[in-house]
Amino acid sequence: MPITNRTAAALAAATAVLSLAAPGAQAAPDTPTANSAVSWGSCQSAGLDPRQRCATVPVPLDYSRPHGEQITLAVSRIPSERPDLRRGVLLMIPGGPGGSGIGGPSDAVRRLPQAVRDAYDIVGFDPRGVGRSTPVSCDLTHEDLAMVNLRPWPAPDGGITRALDTERRIAAACAADGGPVLRSISTRNEARDIDRIRQALGERKLSTWGVSYGTYAGAVYATMFPQRTDRVVLDSNDDPDPSRVERGWLANFAVGAEDRFPDFARFASAPGGAYRIAGTPQEVRQVFLDLADRLDREPIPWPGANPEQLTGNVLRETMLESLYSDAGFPRLATLMLAALHGTELPAPGGPPDAVQQNTVAASVGTLCNDVSWPGPTADYQGAVTADRAAHPLTAGMPVDVMPCAFWPAPPAEAPTRITPDGPSNVLLVQNLRDPATPYRGALKLRAAFGTRARMVAVDSGGHDAYAANGNACGDRLVTEFLVDGHRPGRDVLCR
């Protein structure tokens, strides 16, 4: 999903620990196929699985000039643990947009079942513009890197004048400083880059595991290159509506937050719990809304945070990020309790500005290069006013203006329309209460694929489903598909 603290934190972690091997590093002895053109070297990192190896793959800056200027993609791999059982490559497609995937194999082998680790080389990559893959930056100010400014939260009275000014400024900075790489970022180019990785690895077909934004990139790849796909898993799925694409994803936050917040409210009303805010889930919701309203009027100083005060919108932003995983619930509850009782606020967190610069630039480039957005004269104010009334948790932010309203150039290509054309080899897995990619949007991707796909819906909350939340039914069905090719004959709901 667009521009999240979670995405930025993941990129921060990868950037902090990873140093790709220098050119000419000794290749790993475990070359996956005789046709591979990739020379694997040490990742020279802390915190990664020692088996993970790293390399770079050249791709065209402009695919209309395939032999012109080249940029590089950083790729990583942990080989199959049983070469005699190896089926091929499972390429992890990271979320975001703007998320790093270079450390993905190390994370995956800690979670994936043995049968999947035996069947596949687990391969990750940084998409173009991200991390170690010829990175981009818009050189934004420290203040504009605050999540509460990057997302277009309206003013306390619902006005959008400040959001218009901020998003115009971000668009101008990206246009001036992003350069040709930022202008080249799009989901269709990511799909082409994925196929270049396939070729470099010497694989006839790829199996893929896309998460969040990676589901859309994976769906576009499966549409543009259907005969080069083996087994396609799409996890936490985006609505592929080609008339809206990312604009629709942002709007879906309003629905996703309403779907997911009751899980937090039950947590924060549990009798005897250390994080108890109120006696019932309904009361927790009202306390949250009242507290956000109070902080709109009376912010609390928060030294070291960006911005250095706890406002209603900062609380709302914290709420959105905390709903991604049950592990985030204590963070939101702790912040609310401190604000309610006038005690010391928890230590602020977030990635370094340099990392956030890269994440934001790659994210904004994708959002604005993929599809045309309404210009600044569109009735964003009317949309915000209506959405604030319908979805008070998110206060109109999901339909507010973005930098794309001021983007200097139209998309180079029309968005991809996902269709049933191609092999029936797609499995969607989806939490019912996902705050970022809600179930109703996933149903639209399922419908677009038609007979190509099946869906495993999981009665769980949070973002990420496979090997992420302990639902044995959902995990088993995805594993069976990856290992044996067995896919349910119809859509399944895992209670």
C-alpha cells in the first residue's frame, strides 16, 4: 500500500544491514541452472541468513530503447535446501510501492515450511529506484518526510488547503530532483524488470509470491507474461481497477480501517489487560474519536517526533500503522493511554530521513506514473467532507489530494487490465480484516482473474496472510499449491 511506516521501516532495516558484494566478488558455488547469467557474491551484512547471496542484474532505463542506458537491480537468493527436489525459483515481489525486497529471502526462510524451502530457490530484489537498485530521491525537507504530511490528512476542520500546498511542493521536488530513473518507475516496467530477472537466472518460468503492492505487480506480470509464470501466489490483494489503480487503493484505507479497528477495540477492552482503555469495544472506538478530536484542538508536545507534537492526525496515522499487525496494538494503546492520563509519551520511532527519502520517491513515482489522477481543481474538498462523515476513523484522508494531482507528465502507458487470459495458475490469499488492502478490493482482483484464479480467504485481521498470522488452514492450502501444484477447486474460507 502507498507510503507506509512499515514499508519505510523494512527498507531502513535492509539498507542498514546490507552491503552488496563488490564487482568481481567470488561467485557462489551453487549455481541454480547452467543458463544463469548471475554471479552471486557475499551480501556482507549483519542480520541476514548466512546462505543468502547477492548480485546485480542490468535492465534498460527505457524499454523502448533496450540497448540504451542501463540501470541495475539488486537481487538476492537462498538456494533450495534439497537440490534433488528443486522445482525452480520463487521470486518474492515486495510491497509498498517503494518497499525493499533484498532481505526478503532471509526473512522468508525463517517462516516458510521446509517443503517450500526444499522446492525453491527463494529470490528477492529491490525494484528499480529502491534501495540498492539505482536509488531515487526527491530531496524533501525533514518536515515533508513526516508520515502525517506525506499522507494528505485534512485540517481539524476538514479543510484541505494545507494538503494542497504540501502535495504541490512534493510533486515539484520530485519533478526537479527525481531524474530519469524516477520518471521510468511504473508497475509495467517492474513487470518487465521481473522478466529480465527471470532471464538472468536462466529460468524458463517463474513462481512468484507478491505481497500488498506486490500483488498488483505480480498480477501485471502474470498478465503481460502469462506463459512465463509457473505458480503465482498473491497475498493481501489490491483492487486492480485500471481506471483508478493506486487512487483506489488509498481510498480503500477508509474501508480497511473500519474493517480492522474492532480487533483493536476488543484488545483494548479486555478485562484485566495491561492496555485496557475502556470497558467495551464500542467505548474504545468512542474514546479514540474523542481523543483525536481533543488533540486536533490541543496538541501535546512530543520532542524528537516528526512533527514534534501529538496531534489528532498523528494519532490517526499511528492508528492506521498499528492495525497492520496485532503486534502493533500495544503501541497504539500505549500512546492513547499516555495522552489520556497526561503521562510521558512513548519514544517516537521511524526510519532515518535518508531512507525515507528513497522510499517516498519510489512510492510517489509509482503512484503518479501508473495512472492519471484528477487535477488540483477537482472537487477533493467535497470528497473529503463526504468521506469524513462516512468513515470518521480516517477523517477524509483516503480521498484527499496527492502529489499526482500536480504531476508534470501523464503516464507513459495505460494501466494494465487484469483478465482471465492465461494459464489457471493463480492463488490469492487474503485476510478478511486487512486495514490496507481490504477484502472487498481483493474480491475485485479475484473477479478480474476469473478462471485463472482461486481465493483462500482467512478469517483473520491484519496485513499479510501466508506464513504470517498462524492460520493453519490458509497456510496449508498455499503450501500445497506451491509444493504440489494442488489448488482448491473453488474459493475457500478458512475460519
